[in-house]
Amino acid sequence: MQILEFELDRDHVELNQLLKLAGIADSGGQGKAIVASGAVTVDGAVELRKTAKIRAGQTVRLDDVEIRVVGL
């Protein structure tokens, strides 16, 4: 499994934007499509809200990639 650490420099980031900023999606639109497909989990639960607010301390997983969101 590939583990990425994403440093959050604000209160939250929208899930579709996180996928883009982490390099998983080429665009926010592609990030929305990935979330809508049901392939993304947040803290172990499937997340279908494309603009779900992701905060420091949460973990996002897609296939064999885990994104750990950390604060600055």
C-alpha cells in the first residue's frame, strides 16, 4: 500500500480537491467522478459526498493508496 501524507494548511479541504492535490486525480472533476463511484473511504467508511470536508487527522483511502491528512 502506498501511503501519502498531505499537509493541510487550512481548516479543511474538499474531498474531490484533496484527490487532485494529492495527485490521484488530474482535475477536480475527475476527483468528483472517483468519489461518486463509491471507491473512496474516509476513516474506513465509504464517502459519496464529493465536497465532504476533510480535516487534519482523517485518513482517505482509494484502492491501494492511503492519504493521511496532517495539520501544519
